[in-house]
Amino acid sequence: MKQNSDAYALDIAFMRETTALLLGPEREPNALPPVPENLDTLTLALRGHLELLIPEVEQRTGQLPKDSAVRYCANACVGEARGKLQAGPSPRYGGEAGHARRLARVLRALCDHYENELKPTP
């Protein structure tokens, strides 16, 4: 099923706010906040955001030239996001909190691609 951008608007600002709950402000990448009590809810929200954003990024990258570096990087990020969605938490890598933070980091990266490099053509 083809995604229709007019059918819904992605709330990138809200997606970024969700990532900040787990990663802290973008300006302070080394200052992780404490793990929120509602981690399960945040993880579900991150997964939902990714499931909405991935097809939009793919649609926009499809409009770029095949040899475009932007297309290559954005598609690599999509692949990383899909891998994170399939992976589960691992005690070796921070458990539930580590998994949620990995989802948040890839969501933040996809938001960057979506906003900065994949502007729709008029």
C-alpha cells in the first residue's frame, strides 16, 4: 500500500521530544537522562514513530538519483532502523533501556534525514 503524505502529517517535533526523554537534548549527546518509569510505553511509541517514518523516508529517497550520496545514507539509516525494530532487548547491551535508546538514536537520525536532506520537491 502506497503511503500518502496528505492523509496524515508526521509530527517530527513530537518524535524528537520522545527521543529526548531517553537520550537527553540533542545539544548534550553525552548527558543521558535517567531511565523513565514508563519505558515500555516509550519503547512502543518509538516503534510506532519508526513504522510511520520509515516508509516516508523510503518514498522520498526513491525520488533521488540512484547514485546520490544522500539516497545511499538515508537508505542505510532505514536498514539500520529496520534491524533495530527486529532486534529485541539484550542484557549484554543494556537490556530494555539500551534497546529503547538504540531505537531513539535511529529515530533521531531518520528525523534528521527526513527534515534536512529529503525535502519534498514542489
